[in-house]
Amino acid sequence: MRITFMQKILTFALYACLFILFAPNIDSKELNFVRYTTDDGLSSNYCLSTHQDSDGFLWVGTVEGLHRFDGYDFVVYSNDNFNTSTLSNNQVFAILEDRDRTLWIGTWGGGINILNKEKNDFEHIRHSDTDPASLRSDNIMAMIEDHEGYVWIGSDGGGLERLNKSDRKVTRYKLLEGSGEESLRVNILLEDRNNILWVGSSNGLFRFNQKRTSCYLYSDKDRKSGLNTDDIKVIYEDKDFDLWVGTRKGLYKFDPLKDRFDHKSNKINSGELSGDHRIFTLYEDSQSDFWVGTNRGLFQFNKKSGELIELKGETDNLRILGSSAIMKIVEDRNHILWVSTIRGLFKHELIKSNFKSYFLKDIFNDRDNSGHISSVLKDNDNGLLVGSTYFGVTKFRKVLDRYVFDPKVSWRRKSLKGTWISEMIMDSAGGLWLGSRDAGVSRLKKGDSEFHNFIDDKSLHKGLRYNSILTLHEDQEGYIWIGSDGLGMTRVNKDLTDVTYYSHDDNIGSLSNNFVMAFFEDSRGDFWIGTYGGGLELLNRESNKFTHFRNDSSDLNSISGDVILTISEDRDGMLWLGTDGSGLNKFDPATGKFTHFKKEDGLPSNTIHGIAIDLNGYLWISTSNGISMFDTNKEVFINYFEEDGLQGNEFACATSYDKRTDEIVMGGLEGFTVFTPEKIRHSKKKPEIKVTYLEKFGANRIVYRNINNNSGIKLSYRDTFSIGFSLMDFSNPGHKRFSYIVKGRDSEWINIGNSNSLTFDAILPGNYILMLKGANNNGIWSDSVSMNIVVVPPFWFTWWFKLIIVLLAISLIIILYKVKLKRAIRKMEYKSRIEYFCKKSGLSERECEVLELLIEGKNNKEIEDLLFISPNTVRNHVYNIYQKLHINSRVQLLKQFESCNY
């Protein structure tokens, strides 16, 4: 018993040592900083200041301008010498948002800038030689707003000043005795919980009494102060209201009882803090981690031990961060830490999702030839077997809540012929079965040390027909099922003596497709097969006939796609199918109907490699773009990505679930991820959506910023416009979802995926309400925001133009009527005159007809045609008319007719 106990101790010690060697890489990975640089839209990587405003936007000051970040894009505000309303200087050292939500920008050489969000321009407050109420210096280093609403300003060469926001007048204060104020550099300002103003300068630390306008100096010249330097870079008050001071010679904590500062840290990881380390910024986050930013990198401070822990790692981002000067650290409302450095802006999510990832390059120390994880399996002694596409099988044991490499178990090119392990199962007798893509099936009986290989051997009467294996399964009767890559499937007993083959042929009841990807035996004993191209199969093991479930584009209740990669069953007896490119399917065997879920429903990808169902009934789905948890009751997806601690975003068909420990393992292209569903944390906070810009294209291109405060926008019927929006949640911005509806045009919400902009063209004139909403990675939707849009019609569509047209039409009708009436009256008068003239002259009825035509100017031929009489008759009538009127020509006829008094 003594020897056994000692062996256990030694074994535990061995694994503990292995864990210590292995753990640093894991810890570095879990820090998981994401870097933003000029490639992402920053105008400079030299970041000086950071602030999140009340709307949720992140503001970043650099040496090349001010930036507003919405999670997708950086909007740059910079100086334009030909436009006096732009930023006065591009070097932004301080950013302050006051209680009125006004943004104050402190620049080096340009004084203070106040942003007018409505006009998107700046008001400048500058030094003036002729105005004693102006700034003493334009080199602004620090700004704060005190409890009374005054803005206090610290500058290089200007000392301490107070600005009245109402009249923009500056009050100057004298901190140094004598005439040295113009050489005083104030680096930092802080008003503590007791409303005491602390001023950190290059000449020491001042405690300023605002009511008495007096100050007390803590300096290295005064031994009682406890400080051994006068160069004060940062002052910080933590959650416990303890006051901390960062200098070029370490970290100090204020003791209010002794009225002095105690030196708390000059050590880095048990080594001495060198004199060239300068502390620029301090921050205690919501998780109670105390961060220290220096000119030589980022540290964490242990308040109990007083030790600074230097953050270094093997990842590119940590390596760059580790050597950067850290200028500012802040935490946003969603618990994301933002670190401003001289090499870019870094983001780190503080609330860890409790995923633990292990990476191929760390496991095999081989970056180029390690392939990817192709299968995972929890064995009977709580170990983890990991199969890859290159290194065969490797075993890990659990030590101190982590898996560590077991050097005693690694099968590669020994008795195990295959190196690409596609599937692993543990049979009911404790035997291990491995399926490979290059060497058939290998079986290791319990207690054996050598594998028996079951391969395609033409000399064997009952051997495999193929060597490329895709999946394995042991059924309730103890048979092993083997699915192949193109030649159907095989059933074999554990002794490999009873072999049955299944493949596709012309028989309608045969296997629909010879590429067999998945087996599943449900709680009713039904045996299901997922194929690559043949859909879902149900095998009747008595008749050896298959029932086929295929995609039918005309039937919305059919399966969404015919490539099935994985099958699982929930506690209600519903089957869940993962497809390649066609999303997730829920199948009800009782009704034979399928329900589909795709990216538009919240899935991060339509390709699903693995499904595990936890003790609470939630589905955990590995995809080609992260892991998703699916609440089958609420039908809500919560998605996780590489930033949450996964091995990467792309996973493979390698999933294992251990009901004993409720632990899930999922493998992918970079390694494997282990997690316990109960321990996975995700925010339940409802996100907030903001409109980030509206760009109007027309005769003139106009871009509107900060338009949430507007009641709406007016557009011409000819205008095309684009609108941008973002969720004020900066975690995984590329994986958000958005929907919109235009009330007055659309009947339902339109899903646009992760696109954060819309473009509208040729909207009919009218009044509309554009409504937007978004969902974060956790599937939580924001409240909607709305914007009134008025599309002004062309002038010919306006009411006043239509009224004018109506009035003109009425006027025209009246005019035409009058003209017609006048003509009718004239015609009547003309007829009466003709009748009177004829009667007076004694003309016959026919002669009157000829007379009327003569007066109208008709010639004889025209009169013939109009009256249907001969030429002689016309001449006779004309002659008779002339005789009766005593005239000889038509001219005389017209004169006599005109002179007739009617």
C-alpha cells in the first residue's frame, strides 16, 4: 500500500510539472488582446487618450487627430488650416465629457476644443496674450469636471486653471511660490470622494483646497511625504477609495492617517523595477484586477503582495503590447478593457466565457505540419484522446482542472497504421476503435498494447471494402457500424467475424448514397444514417431496407439539405441534424416534418460539424464560424468566437460530450476547446443601437453625424441615401445581426444579417418611419430606434401645383366656352343677316344658298360641289342674283352686303 500511495504521489507530481510547463501558453492565450491600427482606420498608431461617451461611442485621441469608434469604423476629426471650425491641433492628450454630455478635447498646442455634435464642428478656447481670462498655455495635459460643474485644466507651462463653462472665462491659480508657474507641467488631475483636488505635476504632488485656493505640496524634497520623485504621472482612486500615485520610480499608496505616501511596488515578477520604467496610467477594472501601464508595457498589480506582474506572451498581439508604452486604460460599459498604446489601440474582454483552449502548435511544437483536430473522445479513466489529421492519437490527462499531455500514450506509426484519425469510439467492453482516412479501422482491446487493423485486404473473405473511414458507432446489440468515404457502410461484430455490407444500388430500398457521415440510434431503437448527398436514412434492421428523407424544394417541411454531418436527440425525442451549408434541422419522427434554422435565425454559420446536448437540454453546436448555444424552447442562439477563448472560429467534425462531468470537447483547425456548459458566462444586458451616419447623394453629397438627436431628415425625390448604424457593444462586431422596417412601405421586418448599413434609392414621395434594431452575439435584441424620413415630391406632385393646374384648366374651359359662344352668336347673326339681305333683295331660297357661298368666297366649282348642281345652273343663279341686286361683280356684292343695314 505504501508503494502504491507513493506512486500516486509521484504520478501527480509529474503531471503537475507538465501542467506548469504547459500552462503559460494557455494563460497568454486567455488574455486575448485584439489590436486596432492604421490598417483598421486609425490615422496614427500613437494613441494618447481614450473615453467612452454617454451614447456608447469610443473616442480615441492620437497624435494625428481625434477618432470616434462605433465598433466598425473610425471617424477621424483632424485639423484643416483652411477651416477654422475643425480641430485646432491633431495631438489629443485629454478627452472629457461633462455632465451636460458635452465633449471637451484637450490638445497639445491647440488649447481646448468643444465639439458641437449637431454641427459636427469645434469651438476653440485658446491662450491670448491680451486676455488674462484666457488659457495660460495651449498645451493641455489633463481636464476634469468637479462636483460644482467647473472644468479644471492642467497644462504644460500653464499650471492649474479653472474654466467657467457658462462664459468660457478662465481663472488662473498659482501653485508654486515665486515666478515659476510658466514652467510648471501638470500631468494629471483628480477630484477624490471628499472633493479634494489632487494635482500631479513635474514638480511634485499638490493637494488643492478649492474653497481656500490653497495647496499643500508632497515632494521628494520633503522626507515626510514618502515620495522619492517629483515627477507625478498618474493619480488614481480605486474601489476602496484608496489613493494611488504612479511615478517613474514605482507605485505609491496614500496613507491619510499619516498624511504620507508609502512605496508599494518596485518589483516586477520578483525582479527589481528599473529606473527607466515610468508609470503612465492606473486602472482597477470591474473584476478587481489592478492594471498598471508603463512606458515599457502592461502590468497587473497584486495589492496584497505588492508585486507587479508583467504581461508577456507568445501571441503576436501580446508580444507587441508587451513592449509598448501604455498611455491610457479604460473599461467600457460592457466590461471591455481598452488600452491606448504607442503601437495602436488594444481591446480585451474582461468577462471570460470560461472556454479553455489547447493549441496544436503548443501540443506538437510544430506549426507547419500538425494538420487539424479531426476527432476527440473521453476515455473510461477521464482522460482525453485527441486525433488529428497528421499526428495520429495523443492522450491528455486532467490535472488541476486542465488537460496536460500524457507522454506515455501517443500512438503514431507503431501498431496504429493510420495517421489521419477521423473517428474514435469506446465500445461496451472497454475496447478502443479508431477510424482513419488512410488505413481503415484499428481496434485495441481492453488490456492489449497493440492494435488489430481491419483494412481493405483482398485476401480476406470478410475484410473491409475500403480504407477511408468517416464515422464509427456501436449499436445497442454490440455491433460496430463503419461508414466509408464513397463505398457505403459495414456492420461487424467485435470479433470481426460477422460482417455485413450496405451500399447504394438500383433497388429503391437500398442506401441512397455511399458517403456515410454519421450514425445515430435513438431512444426508440431506430437507426439513422446521415449521408453526404443522400440526405437522412432510416434503416429497418429486420428487412435491411432504407427509408429516405431528401430535400424537396417544393416542400417546406422537407430537410433543408442532403449533406448530413451530425445527428443528436433531445429529451423530447426530437432529432437534431447538422448539415453542410444548409443549417440546423429539427426532425419530428412522429410527423416526419423538418424545421429549419439558418444564419438569418441567428446561427453563425450554416455548416454544422457537431451537436452536443447538455444536462439542461441546450444544444451546443460547433460550426465553421464559432460555437453556438441554442435554447430550443425560446429558439434563441448565443454565439461564441475566437475572441471568447475558442481555439479558432473554424471547427471540424470532432465533438465529445461526457455526461458524467457535463463537459464538452470540440476540435478544430487550430486545436481543441473544452468547456462545461454550466460555467459558460454571457451577458444578458440588452444592447443599444445607434445611428452612426446618414449620407445623402444628390446634387450635393452631404454626410450627417450624430443624427440620433434629429427628429428626422428631409430628402428630395431624386436623392439616394445611405444610413449606418451600430450596436454599442464592441465584442465581436462582425457577428452582430440587424433588422429594419420602413413603415409606410414595408409590411414586416427585414433581416440584413451583420451588415451595418442600408442604401435606399427611388423611394416614392411621402412620409416614412425607418426603424432599426440589432442583436448581439448572445441573441439579445435591442430596443428599436426610429427616424422620420420625409421624401419631398417634385413640384408637379405638390398640392399647390395641382391646384394651379386645376384653376388653369377651369379658366381654359371658361375661355373656350366664351369663344365658342361668341362664335355661335356671330354665326347666328350672320345667318340672320343673310336671310334679311335675301328677303330684302327678293332672292329665292336656292339663290340665297348660292349668295351665302359667294359671300364666303367660294368659286363656281366649289359651289357646284357643295350644292350638287351643274355649272350652268350655278352660272344662272349667279346671273339672276346680279340682276336682282343691280351689280356686275362679287366685289360689288360684298360691298352691298356689308352696307346693308341689319
